[in-house]
Amino acid sequence: MNLLTRRWSTAILAGLFAAGMIGAAHASTTTFAGQDDGAPTTGPFTNSDAAQTSFLAAASVFGPTHTITYESLATGYYSPIAAAPGVSITLTGPNFGSGFSGISNTTFGNLYGFNTTSAGSQWLGFAGGSATFTFATPTYSFGTFLTGLQTTFSGTNALQVTFNDGTSQLFTPAINVDGGAAYFGFTDTSPFSSLTLTNLTTDAWGIDDTTYNGRSTSVPEPGSLGLLGIGALLIGAFVALRRRFA
């Protein structure tokens, strides 16, 4: 291989690295959030619903979405919870009874956890401790309604969302001042198999209508298609150069 061909080979390899065709890929997350501070348990949840709509549209790019409404699950505090096919939830922390901990259909008001499913009644609460979601098929997204969070008891950093998509990730969703509802979700270009919601206080709050997805086809992500195109062009140029200077 002559000097010119070597230089072109080096340039092409550098381009492949820059395009992400060689080496480790870097995950990218996009968050979606909306708050209805002080909203009653019956709604409306205008901002939360809008955030959910945007999240669902973004998550669907990665494959079909699935939502856990908690409606068909046995009520009570138990762990692990077989929440959906291929999805389990492990709870930690104290059991304060119905309306506070575990699968509940009890509503004490908008300052506590409550149901957000239309025509539903059940939700998942944990006053302190954590809920870890484990996915048999890795997911590229996670979104859920948050109910009853309030800064009076929780402070501003009461909730942590942690997971690992190849790198440890941490989100601290915004907290309502006077309870009500909120929505928090995100998409990730790298899949993850588990996620933990941690209640850093003993405030009673809940989650409902939790959405996730797993890739169902081998179709490349939209961003990957562009990278594949760049890679094909660079490889084509390399082959042409080798033939020219062989």
C-alpha cells in the first residue's frame, strides 16, 4: 500500500469513528415532563397529559409501547410484583397500608398517591423506599404519571430515577408544591433492562399508567440509518482508492 492510500485509509477510519461506525456508541436521552400542581384527583391533568402524548409519540419510534395500568393486579403490599408479561417490580421500604404502599385502590386526596387511569381505580404507591422495574426485553423508554408529590413533605429532590444504559444515569424530576399530578418520561438511544424509582423521603405518593417499550423488529433506528449511509460511502471510497492505486 503506497503512502497516499495509507493516508486515505487513515482518514476513512477516522471518519468511521466520528460517525459512530467503529467503537462504542454514546447513548442519548430525551426527557418529557409536565406538572399539574394542586390538581384534584379527578383532573384535568392538562400539562401531564400533554407530556404523556409527546412521550408516547417519541417512544413509538423504538417499537410498540406498553402501559401498565395496575388495574388487574391484586391489591396489597407484596414483592416482587408481576406487573406485565416480562416486567416485574421489586419494592423496598416500609408498608404503611392501603392508600400508601403497594398496589392500592384507596384514595385519600390529591396530596397522596391516586389513580390516573380513565375509569380505573388502582395505582402503585411507596412511601419511602424504592420500586425497581426489571424488563426481560430491554426497553428504550420509560414514562409514568406521578401523583401526590409535594415539596412540603418531599423537598425539591425527593424522587430519583436511576438506570444503566451502558453508563449510570440519574434523573431528578421536578416536584409539585401542592400535590396533584405530574408526568415524567424519557427515551434513550441505548436500551436498558432495569430502572429504579427511589422515594428519598417518607412522603406518600404514587405512580400510575407506566409506559415502556421493547424493540420488536431489527429495523435500525432513524439516526442509525444516516450513520450506515455515511459508513457505506466511506467504505466505497476506500475500495475505489485501493483499486486505483493497487
